[in-house]
Amino acid sequence: MYKKIVVLLFFACTSYFSIAQSIKSPDEFLGYPLGSKYTPHFKIVNYFKYAVAAMPQVMKLDQYGETNEGRPLLLAYVATAENLARLEDIRKNNLRLTGILTDQPGNTDAPAIVWLSYNVHGNETSSSEAAMKVLYELLNPANSNTKEWLKNTVIIIDPCINPDGRDRYVNWFTQMSGKNANPDRQSREHVEPWPGGRTNHYNFDLNRDWAWQTQVETQQRLKMYNQWMPQVHSDYHEQGFNNPYYFAPAAQPYHEAVTPWQKDFQVTIGKNNAKYFDENGWLYFTKEVFDLFYPAYGDTYPIYNGAIGMTFEQGGGPRGGSTVIINNGDTLTLKDRIAHHFTSSMSTIETVNKNNEKLMKEFSKFFTSEKNNGVGEYKSFVISDVNSTRINALKKMLDGNGIVYSTAAISNAKGYNYFSGKEETFNAAGSLVISTYQPKGTLVKVLFEPKTKLADSATYDITAWSLPYVYGLQAYAVKEKMAVTPYIAKIINTVIPETSYGYLVNYSSFEEAKFLAALLNADIKVRFAEKDFTLNGKKFQRGTLIVLKKGNESKLAAFAAAAQKMDVSVTAISTGFMESGNDFGSSKTHFIRKPKVVLLTGKGVDASAAGEVWHLFDQQLNYPLTLINADDFDNISLKNIDVIILPNGNYKFLSDKEQGAALKTWVKQGGKIIAIENAVTQMANNDWGFKLKKEEDEKDKDKKDEQKVSYADIKLFEENEHDGIKSNVAGAIYKLDMDNSHPLAFGYPNYYFTLKQDGNMYEFLKDGWNVGVIKKDSKVAGFVGSRIKDKIKDGTSIGVQDFGQGSIIYLSDDPIFRCFWENGKLLLSNAVFFVGQ
Ligand SMILES: [Zn+2]
């Protein structure tokens, strides 16, 4: 690939310089021994900056982005001087091996790329400390081992994926502990306050976000990841402090997309780790707890992208402080935790160095197979409602993952209809086609296939995420490779014509909800139609937004600007007289009062659930939201509040008679409560009108079961792990029948796919609106335990109760789970802007 002589000469010169150079260790640079205290993020950044200045021939440092709170996100590249000088060539060659770059064939006789990611969970702090030591030993000219390894590896280090979370923890810990850290686990420095440092600024778990990329940290990092496509990715974590170290091989269930080679090489890496841990007499475990299934982890995502992805877990976490006495009486210190992460990092690099040839060939094979054979049973996923604005969010997500899509070149096709659950013929003309014959083919299979095979249900996370359900898009899974033409993006050039009377805006997805929020922010007066109507021979759906010229004279330019920016469908009108349906002066046309919205947050509230709503309003709807701590609730004035959102949590005031009565009075006077998940359960248990279904028959049956244990029921001791699973809903997709004549369901067809994560079922409301109900056999995908499978039917999942002049909206499932459950965002928006207007 290159001229050897030139390179050898170049190598000789640069290694002369490297030998002449030296670098301070983290201890020397920081002025304290690593592990004696926590290092704030800026000092980690300083060390990396110092290192690149000291050793520029063998290290490169890039800032690839910034966190919500403005902290830098860094990638360090460490290579031999020779490889660093041709780093761009190495990167391109690597992309050629994947088929992402197609200008020429790739060469497997090349350095392997090892990507080490530290501190994705901010309060699992030892790993970023270890990152400094790893960097130092890779650079340290006196370390001959690492110099040998670097000959055929390029190391990419992300010293801290989640700097905002890390500093939240480190700053707090530093304030709470004295000169002498306290190993007593009851002392305050071991008990982190709400919301904790695990998550990012908006309380998102970044190790659940890889595929979805809802967060800025992920978006910016994945852009880099897809430019490199490493052979190995290691993700460093901490777990409860009593646990020994965990490294690969991972636990079951493995997704069926994991290849035999990926499984094998996890074992190879694990065995080398074991060798060093054995030498030190350290305890560890493998093959348990940490599975390979859900696609948005730091191990599975790289695996579905052809790499060996691995999770490493050190005992410690936030409760470990910087020193702690564990159950066996030993003291676990931050220094120990750093030593373990450092050792497994080094051992991983060594294993890659020793297996370069095989690793590179297998990596290349993974992508050649995708290119030649596609992946899985279904080779093409076809999205047929291409004109829906819902498709925008999907395309953004596919782009973020480097997934290529095309347009169908045929019209007659046959495939599995996601919405009917049947094999059907359909018209594919103009549809969006996502093929598995591409470098991201495995990821495509994992994200799109209608049902994911689950070998063992004891997983760590949800078991269903098939994208057509997540995005609410009509789709088909087709077994053949389809003829396609390149996708041509629609040119957005919405011209908003002058109007004598006003405008109509189609309302069918979260895109239009964002537009509505923009109009309300600009104090534009907006109405919506409660029923379908016809004007100039064109039918408009209920929910259509109506913006009249009268009253908005000075705001029409702002209206046009927002419509152009957000690409919504606008129709200019010259009359309020409808050919069929209600005229705009009718009581069936509702004026939208701009609501003041409060989100309850803080202690007792599920931080992630609150974070989702916060992110939705702040970053997506761009609509004002007031965050109030649930603890302060009895002290606040409800007078100027229109909407209170209760995310998943446990609210003291709901169980308090006096406060409950005050809240009811507020609703009667026109207030609106949006209760989600456990807030719904709690209201059901406290006489708010919505009732949990009591399964009397089932209870009787259970009693009988308790009395008589048959031989078939007795279990072996070794089966104890799986007993709980029978009552488990690990996160499964259910089809709800929707009453889309209710404003809560405007923009939806008469069904909606919900992610169900518990076994709760609610009684049909007699005096309210059963907007989303589960009939019999409504499970579409995912795992549900045998014990509660029969319970999830014939009940309400989404309900609305009119209460005096106000209303209560019950959303028993999380409609915006991790903010990747795209299709539920409209539901929450409708609850805020439409219901009760
Ligand atoms: Zn973790």
C-alpha cells in the first residue's frame, strides 16, 4: 500500500524523537497520586492536552463536541509515529473494509482500531481516572510492551463520555467528604442525592441511547464512531461495590445477530483478562448478568456494527465513595478500582495486538457477508407512508446511524404487514426501502425486524423496539432484495401565499405539534377543528390547526417563517364557511389557550422519566416548562398553572387527604393533570376515579394453586433465577385501539403501539373517555411473563376524565420512553395543548 523504504526512514527519524521525549505521569502532572481523590473533568482535559503537547508525534487530540453544560468531549488517538502520520489513510482503509467507503478495496494488513470509552455513567468514576493512566502508559517511552502493541493497533480513547454527569458526582462528593475519606457506607458521602451523576444533564442514561441518538453527547460521538468503525470497543462501568470485577464473555441472551466469531473473541479477550486478574489474586466473574440484546448499549451497538463490543464492570459506583468497607470486611479503594480498569484496558489492547491478523480478516468478512448475502430472514424493510411527516424523525435517526435508504423501483410486492401482522401484497411504488445488503445491514435487521428472537428472557432491558412501531409508520418486511433507485430528498421550499381570511395546517404528527408550540410561543392565536370538514372540495382531518388573519395581523410573517422552517402543509383560505362540517365560528372549533405547564421533579420522582419530559419541552418542543420539586408541592400556588405533569414517581401529596382535596378543587376549576405510569397507579389507589383491574378469578385461582402444588409445578433449586420472570413484562409492544375522535388521539389512526413495561391493567372508565384500550391478544412483540400474559387484556391504558372544568389524563405507559419512542410524543403534546380546550 505504501513505499516501505520511505516509511522505514520516516519511522527511524520519528522514533529517535520519541525516545528523546518524556512525559509526566498523571500523578506528577496532577500533583497527587491517582486515586487519592477524584479528578474533576477539567483536570482530566488538562492532562490530555498536556500529553498531546508533550508527545505530538504519537498522539493526536480532537474535541468532537460539547455537552449540554458546555464541557468538551474529547477523543485521543495514540499510534506509532509512523501510523499517526498516516492516520487518515488508516481510517479510510478501515472504512473500505466495511464497505462504507467504496473508492477502492480495503486491505486487512492494517492496524486494528481499539476504541476505549470511559465513564459513560457519570457516577461510575474510577474509569476516567484509569483513562489517564492508560494514556500515560501508551505514551510512556519506557514502556516497551505498549510500544510493541502499538505497532499494529491504533488506540482511540474517549476519556469521559458523560462529563456533566461525572462532574455532578465529583463536585458533590468533594463537598461532602473531609480530608480523610470515610469508608462507612452509611456516611453521607456514600449516599448520592437526586438525580445522581449517572445520567447526563437531562437525566438520560447515555448507555441506553447509542442507536437512538436522542442526546447531544451520543449524536456527536456516533458521528465520529461511524467515521472510524473500530474493530474493538470497550465500555467501562461500575456496579455495586460488593461485586467482583466483570468482563466478557457476556451473559445470555445474545441477540441472534451476534456472530460465532464475536462470541469467540470475547472469550479470547476474557481469558487474557483472567490471566492478569489471576496473577493479582483478584476476583472476577464472566458470562453472567450483562447480556447482549438491547441495541443501544456500548457493547451491543458496536457488535451490530461488526466490532467486538464489551462491557467492563468494576465494583464501586457512587455508593463506594473513594473508600468503602465491603461485605467481606475488605476495604475497596478508588486506587483498587483504577488498577482493575487499567489492567483490563491494557490486557484488551494486548489481546488485539496478538490476534491482529485473524481480527482484521473476520472484521472484513462480517461486512463482505452483509454485502453479498444481506442479513436475516427479511432483506428489505419498506416504509409505505412516505408522505407522512412522521418519516422525518425516522430519516434523521437512520442518517445518524449511517444507514442508507432508497426508493422502491417496483410496485407489486409481498411482505409482512407490521400493523395487521399478516403476510400481504402491497403497492411499494415510491416507498422508502431500507436494505440489509449494506455495511449497516446487521443493525438494520436488529432495529427493523418485526419480532426479535429471545433465547433467554432474563434480560437487563426491554425486549422489543421494532422501528415501524416506535415511529408509527406503515411498513412491510420483505424477504427479497428489492429493486431500488437512489433516494432523492424532497426539496423544502414552502411558499406561504398571502391570505384574506387565514390558514389551515394539517396536524398528523409530532412535527406539527412542534409547529403549534412555535405558534403559541409567538403569541399567534390558534384554533383547532374538533371534527373533519371539507373546504374547496378538500377534506381536512380533525385536529387541523386554524390560524385566522383576524387577530394575527402583525404575526403573519412569524407564522410564514415557522411554517417554512418546519415544513408543514399549509393551505390559504378565503372563507370560514365550510362545505361540510363545522364553520370556524362553531363551538366545535376550539381556541387554544397558551398553557402554563409544570413538571414535578426531584426526590420521589423517577429522574429518567422526569428528564424525558424536560428534554421533550426544552429541546424538542422548545416550549416553556416550569420544573417544581415534588417535595415543595404543598407550598406552591396553583393559581396560574394550567397543566401539571406527574411523571413516573411516588407522590406523597396524592396519598394525603387534604392535599389531594386541594388538587381536586384546582382540577374542578379548570386545571389539568397528566399522570404517567406509577403516578396513574397511585391515583388509582387513592380514589381519583381511574381503577386498577382486580382479577378476582385470578386471585381465587392463585389461592388454589397455593394449596395444591402438583408435580409439574415443583422446581429445582437451580431454576430459582427464572421464577421471577413469569411475572415480568420486560418491555413489550402492545397494540392499543384508539378513539381518535378524542382530541388526545388527534393525528393518530385508530390504533397506537405502546411499550408496556408492567402488568397493570385499568378498568374501562364509565364516566370518562377510554382513548386507548387493550383488547384480547394485543401483544405484538417482546417478552411477557406467562403469569401476567392473560391479565393484559380488556382494559384501558389511556384514559381521560373530565372533572368539573378541568381534566385528568391517565397515560399508564411511558409514551416517550427514553425519548426514542417517537410516536408517543404526539400523545403527550395533545394532552398538553388540545385536551380540555
Ligand atoms: Zn454503568
